Amino acid sequence: MIRINNIKMPVIHNKNDLKKTVYKLYRINEEEVKSFEIAGQAIDARKKDNVVFVYAVDISFKFDEEMEKKRFENVKNVRKIEKKSYFTEKIENFTESENIKRPVVIGSGPAGIFAGLILAEAGLKPIIIEQGKNVDEREKDVYNFFKTGKLEKYSNVQFGEGGAGTFSDGKLNTNTNNFRIQKVYDELILAGADPKINYMSKPHIGTDKLIEIMRKIRHKIESLGGEYRFSTKLIKINYEKTDSENNRIKSILVENVKNIEDTDENKTYEIPANIVVLAIGHSARDTFFMLNEENVTMERKTFSVGVRIEHLQSMINHSQYGKFANKLPAAEYKLNVKTSNGRGVYTFCMCPGGVVVPSSSEEERLVVNGMSYSKRDLKNANSAILVNVFPEDFPGKSVLAGVEFQRRLEEKAFELGGRNYKAPIQLFGDFVNNKISTKLGKVKPSYLAGYKFANLNEIFPQYINDSLKEGINLMDRKINTDGDFEKEVLAEFKKEYCRTPSKYTIIGFDVVSDMLARESKGEVLRNMSKVQTQLATKFEYIRNKKNGAFVNTGFRVVRLVP
């Protein structure tokens, strides 16, 4: 089998068009092809007047490998591949014994689900412990929270079957090329996901489809002997001492939290176990503290905090795709910058055509997230804008000081939102100027629980506020929206610098913004990069009568050439 990369296709095409193009380019007779599969699909929008789809395809032939090698060896963009498949060895007739118990998986997010599935396929009959509810009950609790502000402690956007990802679009992003990824795709497709996730550059499923997919995967695990125990919380791990330095797991203690006010339902019990998989995600804070008390080794780590930013999806489409904006799927972006204080600022979990959702998991603490449905066709786009925070930023010596840092931010956000899980919001310009917004701009917030105008500067430490302001401004230069703000800057530039603007045309906003940030023409000229000079300037010189030197008297803006 061979893989052919970098096949470019126009915006309007179908799979048959792709086949014909590949066969023509590489002189392949369709009759000699055994299989033709799309292996990758992305959109190349670097040239706005010529946006194209870029494909990779896998082709197997009816002739032998020797012939394949002879025809395609050293051909540009072609390489031989061998596809690996994930295989789970089956343990027949597994039964518990004194030394070997059923494996226990804590958590039913993505890690827990697939750990449980693999163990079930191996015949080990895993027990999956989840403090939240199954997707059907969980969905009701989540949308009731959106509507009423009544938070269910163990059934919310963070906790329950499918984990937080169930209500954040189901983005399938990873930075690895491990062949085991295909196993994940295969299982999701078998459960109802669009087969296109196999080859999309940024695949996603959609919250509306994930509910049924999670249900089907659970049924598969159960059919293989696995067992789910919902509304069941891990509260302790019991060990038995051994001769070695490491103690051995003896059992776990769990609590039924289905109705914590009902003493008959609120009970603890022990599950014998010697294999425990902790797939607890990032929000199970009570479990973190329990594990710390049990002297489980943990360490502080760098993570990120920030805000959700919303804008019109149509603006992002136009910025990314130009004249093809209405002919392509909802556009995305992924941006990262380094600020002057040394911190990284980046976008995360960008949701095209999506909504911002309440995602609290603790009472009187506010967290927001973003999600899209499968069609990604709503009016707004949103993305997290995050700032790196480092272990040394957290006061105290506790390994869990970062958790307390998070909690303080969430408590302040809850307070500013009105103490009812509404989101505190602010226009970016007002955030920069440290004042509370009084009216909305073009974007109507999509946050489902309502919102309140507030000053977000009051939530974060100053270094985070500074990083967000600088970082968003830097990112804005990378997304040329050609909107009102940009036009105002261009008009200011024209007024200040264009002495003879008869051939004036729109130029790149990043160039203009850089120029306006400088205090004088001299500073502009001294700091003008080669690219900027090439793209945006034409100098005019006159000879100084006193010493004969040539002096720059101004410049005109000329057409920006890609």
C-alpha cells in the first residue's frame, strides 16, 4: 500500500473528482486499484484568492509489491506504508481468585471508557466507578442547570458518563501519531460517529451525537462482562503491607452518592481490588486531596487559566477563507503568542458555530466552557484564551496549591456574575481600559445561563491581566478581520503618514499597527523589517541643501503583495 500526500483540490469537488485527479497525476489505471481510501483532509487557506483542500490518500493495488516498488519508488509525495491494527489478547474464562480481582477503573471520561473497553475485550470484566450519572440522567441535570442555576454536585458538565468532553464538542485532538488512535476512531464510528473523523485534520463529533455514542459504548462494555456503577464515589484506597517498599492495593472504599440526603441510599462499601486505574480527569478535586492524604506521589505542574472570547462566526469565516467563506465549513483558528513578561498566551478548545456553557462542578464557584453541536452552524464562535501559570505562582508549599489558586479565581468569577452562575462579561476594549461595559457590541453572548456586565480585571492577578491584554492584541494581528476597528486604524495611519496617498490601498493590519505603535517616523523607519518594507512602503527622498545628504520626507502606502 502507498500513501500519496499533498493532493490539492478546488473548494467544490467530490470523492470521484479526487480519484480522477490522483489517477491522472500518477498515471494509475483504475482497474489495477484494489482499494482507495482518504487518509487525510485539510483546508489550505494561506492564499485567500485560492483556497484549496489538501488530501492524503492510501491506495492498494492488485499487482505485487515488487511492481509497486518499481512504479512508485522515489516518486514525489509517495511513500510505502504498512497499517497496524490494535489487537487485544483475550483471556478465556477469567474468574476472580484470592490474588487476582476484577480490575477497577475510576472515572468514565475518555480515558476511563477506553480503559474499560480494552479490559472488557480482554475478558477481565472491569468495574467502572463513576461519581456522576449515566448520560441520559446527566443530560437532564446539565440542561436544568443551564436553565435554573441549580447545580447538581455529582452530575454536571464535568462529572458523569463521557466526562467533560461530552459537553465540549468531542474534539479528537492529540499530538501523537500512535497507531492505537485508530482503535479509538473505529469504536467511535461503530457507535455512530461520522466516518469522516478518520481523516479530518481537526475531527470532532458534536455534543448532540455524543450522548448516544456514549450509551452504545457502555452497552458494548456491559455485553462483554464489564459493569458500570454510577453515582459511586471513590473515598479511600486500602493497602496491605508487603516486604517491599511499595504497599499493595487491597481494596477501595466507595460511597453511593445518588441521593446524599437519603441515609438509606447514602452508604459506603468496600470493593476488593488489586488493580485500580485512576482516570479521574482534571476536576475531581476531592479525589486529589484524598490521594494526597494517602501519600500518593504527586507534583505541582504548569497549567493555564483565562477567559472565553466570543465573536461572530461570519467574521472568522471571512478572515480565514476570504471569498470562499460561504462555501466551506465553519472556520477555526489556533493561535499562540509570547508576551513581554515571558508568558505564553494561546487559544484552546476553539468552538466554531458554538456556545459558551456553564461548567461549574463546585457550589459557589464559576467555570465556563465551550461546545459545538455536530453541524457547527450557530451564529457565534468562541475560544478559550489562556495564560500559562507556573508552580512558583502559587502561594504556600502544598502540592495542591494550584487547585486552591483555581478555586479563588472561580469564587471571584461567581461573585462578579451575581452569585447565581451567570457569567461576568466585558468588551475587550473595556477590559483593556479597566472599566465595566455598559452595552453589547455586535456579538450577543451565547452563554446559556445569562450574563452580567463586570470588570474581569478583578478576577485575575495583574500579570495574567497584562498577559491577556497583550496576547489578544498580538493575536488580533494574525486574524485580519477587515472590520471597523481595523478601518479606524488604517484611517489614522493614512492621516499621519501618507503625504501623497493617491495610490493608497488597504494594507496588512499587523504592519499598520506596528507602525502606529511607534512614537515617530524615525522610529518607524529604524524598526521597519524587510518584509514590511517590501510590502508596505515606498520612500521619497530630497537632497538637503546644506550638506547634500538625502533626507526622507515621507512615504506612500502601496499595495500589499502576498
